[in-house]
Amino acid sequence: MTDSQAGPPDLEYAAYARERLAAMPPPADPDAFALAYHLLQLAYLLVTDLETRIHRPRGWTLPGFRLMFKLWLLGPAQPVRLAELSAMSRSAVTNAVNTLERGGLVERRPVPGDGRAVVIALTGAGEKAVREAFAEQARREGEWFAPLDEAERERLTGLLIRILRERPALGSAR
Amino acid sequence: MTDSQAGPPDLEYAAYARERLAAMPPPADPDAFALAYHLLQLAYLLVTDLETRIHRPRGWTLPGFRLMFKLWLLGPAQPVRLAELSAMSRSAVTNAVNTLERGGLVERRPVPGDGRAVVIALTGAGEKAVREAFAEQARREGEWFAPLDEAERERLTGLLIRILRERPALGSAR
DNA sequence: GAGATATTGTTTCGGCCATAACAATCTCGG
DNA sequence: CCGAGATTGTTATGGCCGAAACAATATCTC
């Protein structure tokens, strides 16, 4: 793993790992490894970048923004609905809403017909916050994807959607 | 956002959000949004799936496995090197090593020439653990990417690498 | 050599997330 | 009606993560 190409260390590592895996017997799968690695690495770098450059300086977080963005598009919604839209747990929604509520960005409202349920709604401050952060984030995403032309972006998105549509069944069974 | 297509809720939401963004003025960018959304969603689902199906049942975690996998390929290494290979913070490495060390999977060794430095090395149990989990994970990654043929996988990986190579400068400046 | 500076690893703090257990409430079959 | 079962949201508990502050050590400069 020489540094002769002077690429980023994570990409150098990935190339080296792929080579090593190519010399191993199945079930080692160098191509699947490379795909998973670069996918996760890009997602990690993008998340970290958006978080540190846009949301943290404003005193918020990326997960909080994503939740508020959903409320902005969909209007007030129950935690259970927000959880299934994001494919995340209800408790994660509870935690995120707690943080946002402390900041005065969202509020919980009781549901008339159902004593268990709660509806989460943006406050005025939350609506302003999500509009401002959205503009910044859209700009930054544009910078990240600038290396690809329009056709390539579309092709990349299409491939990702194919995998998401055919996603393997979840659950812990083998 | 009707559920007429009966697709997964997260994909339905993404399609709806893209439509809504298409009706907004710049800097709203529906294509960049869709790309970022599907990229992050797929990464999240893949991470969660590998974690819950493979690593948690064995008593470990995916981040722990990724660190051990690096040690497996590279041999003993210093935390600072592991951190830059993963583009993550040194404190995250410290935490991960603490967890792995409690489980007897890695050990810290002093560095003869340098009183500050430490080298992280796999133990025998750690080496066995990483070999077993690697086989499982490679199989599961293969299932995730099965919807794409070989050429499509390669194209997808290539597009991801293009973005990673040209990644925008980090840092908090605007 | 001695002091200023840099590097390494750790600690603290707060937020994110899942799982499991729980209380409150609703629904539905008999 | 009424009790079993399902649903909703919350609360522990524990791991992950970054930023910032810190102590120990190394290096560089004069």
C-alpha cells in the first residue's frame, strides 16, 4: 500500500484491500466489498460534512433536520409514521423530537380521538430553520455531486434505487 | 403521496419529496436531493442490516469489525493511522479499541521508541472472530447487491469513486 | 541545551441509534 | 360489555461518534 498515487488514504486502503481479497477464495468477494466500502465511506463523509458545515454551526443536527424536513413537506405527523418513513425505530424519533422540542423547533400535540397518539408539528421557528438549512444543504450537495454530469447522476440514482427496491428481507433469521 | 405503487415507504416518500422540490425555485435541486437521499438511505439500511444480522448476534458491532478488518489486512497499527484510514476522529478509535479490548479481541502494545504512541494488534480470538464475521458479511453483501449484474456493480462503484476522489475540501469555512 | 511548538492518545460531554421492557390506550371477538 | 391482544409512545441501557480540553511526550529552533 504505497502512497505513490497520493490519493486520499481511505481510497488507497480500499484499493489495497480489494487486491488482497482478490487473492482469497470464496466467499471473499472483492467487487461486493469494494461497492459496500465506497458506498458506506461516501455516505459517512457526506453526512459528516453536512453535519459539521451546515447544521452544527446553527446549533442543530443532520438527523434533526431530516425529521423537520419531513414535517415541512408532509405537515404534522405521528412519530410512528415518521419512524416508518425513515425506516428507523420509534425510540429514535422520540429522542430526536425531545432534542428539537428543547430547541423550540417542534411541538407535540395531543390527538383528539386517541389518548396514546401524539402529533409532531413544526413551530414558526422550526419552519424558518428548515427553510434556511435546506437552501444551504442543497447548495452543498450540489458541490459534492459536481464531478458527475447530469446523466451520470441519474444513472447513479437509478442504480441505488434498484438495490433499494429489491432490498433483501430484514429480520435476524439466517 | 398515495401508496398505490405499494413500494417501501421510504422510497414513496423520496419520490414525493422529489416532485415537491421540482416545483421550488433554486437552490432547490431535486436531482441532487434524490441522489443524496437514496445514497444515505441505502447506506443506513445496509449498515443496520449487517449490524443486526451478523455482528450483534455474535456480541460485536460493525464499527468494531471494520477496525479489526483493517488490522487483519494491515497488521498492528497505531490509532492515529487507523483514524486517518477511516477518516474518523482519534477519540472514536479510542472508544472502539476500548470496547474491543474489553472483549479480548485486540490489545494495546507500547511502542519502544515513542512514549506517547500505542500499537493496536489483533489477539488470537480477534483474528478468529474477524475471519468468521468476514465470511458472513461477504455473503450478505452479495445478497444486497444481487439485483445488479457485474457490469452494473462496476459502474456503480466507479461513479462512487469519482465523487470520493473529487470530494470537496473539508473544514467549516464557507 | 532549553523553551516553544507539535503530536499522540485519552477524557468529558452531548447527541444519535437500537433493543428490550414498560404503561397507557385502543380494538375486536365472544 | 369485557377481557385478550395489538398499538403507541416512552424509558432504560449500552455502543457509536465528534469537538474540545487535557497530559504526556517528542521535535524543532534558537
